[in-house]
Amino acid sequence: MGKLNVAVLRYLSGQHFRVLTAVEMGMKNHEIVPASLVAPIASLKHGGCNKILRELVKHKFLAYERTKTVQGYQLTNAGYDYLALRTLSSRQVISSVGNQMGVGKESDIYIVANEDEQQFAMKLHRLGRTSFRSLKNKRDYHKHRHKMSWLYLSRLAAMKEFAYMKALYDREFPVPKPVDYNRHAVIMELLDGYPLCQVHQIEDPAAVYSELMDLIVKLGNHGLIHGDFNEFNLILDNDDHVTMIDFPQMVSTSHPNAEWYFDRDVNCIKEFFKKRFNYESELFPSFQDIR
């Protein structure tokens, strides 16, 4: 999905949002939500509801689906985005959406601002981008449920990320300051820096390497392993200090494969520093170093 077309928000009435919310609620139990179910949930007459459903399909906020046994509607990514934006804007957390800053495998990141023109980063989780099988292997959100909506998984990822960010921020870990979240959208402090993967020169590779290894150990001492600690999830500022981002895949140090995850995080940093900065150190932590 490209740029968010926020202008359309102005033309959507309260009824449009009631219908979108009704489809969202219907999707908890139905893969395809029939129009006959949408109208009573939205408390609208059938005729008026059908007109709004058609308009929402035209704007691509809903998709009309038809199978042999059922016909009805599904929320699209765009529809879900607008439900989250509407809620965050009604809470006065954000009032405008700016440029897209980044596209990840499982997220889109935008610059947003509040009424005082204070800027934040908004991360929209998009778990439907990767194949479901690889996702199930990587994440344990959904325990043993087989049929999962992408929207539900994305919402769960956002909730988990916000909870971790808040817990880590409160314990003075170098993470962005969490602001708010709704559905699949997380609002956080806008960082001034570059992803480590884009950095080709640093003044003191040994100092940055040491800071990163200390961070892996500090997480471990708090019972956590990042699980994806690499150059794409680390932001370096102008003073060569690191901020850690993207942690919905965190695991506990009591996880059966904890040591494997820990060693993988350490090796990612070792390999990256060797390749990019030609820096190799004999010193690196092991899982046994965790207190």
C-alpha cells in the first residue's frame, strides 16, 4: 500500500465509520460478513446501510467477496488504517499524517503530528505481507488457532510492541518513547538518526560494538531476548548512540530455545561489524553471562 490518502477522511461521516466498525466486529466470527449482519450491528436501516457499503467498497475500505455459500464484506488494510486513525485523532494524539518514512517486511512507518505540530512516528503493523506459514513459525501470538485474520494478528503485534516499549522505556532502555496505540497502529517518539544498516563509517566501532553487546546482556538480565537484534532494528544517532526498535518477536530467557536466540543476536552483531567496519573482537557475551 502506498501513501495514506488522508483527504478521504473528510468525506466520511459518522455512519461510514459505524459501518466500518460493524464489519470489523463481524469479522471476529465471520471471514466474510453478510450485509444482513452489518446493518443491525451499525444500527442502520438495510437500504441506507447498503448504500454506505457500496461507497466504502468504492473507496477500497471494504472488499466485496462472494463464494458459493456466502456473499458479504471484508475490511481491507485501508479500512483498518482509517479506523485506527479516526480513534487516534479523536483522542487528539495525532491530527495530521505526513510522509512515509519506511516500509518493512511487516510494517509501514509514517511521520505524524499533533495539533501543536509535534512530530511522532506511526508504525502500522502489516502481518499479512509474509506467508502465514513463516509467520506461524516465527511468532507464537496465536497459540493453537489455525484460522487467523491478518488484522487480528497485526493488532496483537501492535499491542505487544507497545507493551514491551513501555516496559523497556520505564526501565531506561534505549527505546523510542511510546505515546499511544490503537488496533494495528503504534505512535512513538520520532528518532533522529539512521538505521545501522545505512551507516558505513563510525568513529569508534569498538565503543558501539561494546554498547550493543552490553544491551543484549542487559535485556537478558531482565529476562528478555530481542530475537531480531540486527542492523535493521538499531538506530544510530549523530553521537553514535544506539536506540533499539521493533520487538514484537521478543522471547523470554526461559523459552526452550532461549540460548539459540541469544547466540543468534550476538552473532548478527559480530558478523555485521566484521563485514561492514572490518572490526572483530574476541569479547562477546554468552548465554551463561546472564544473571
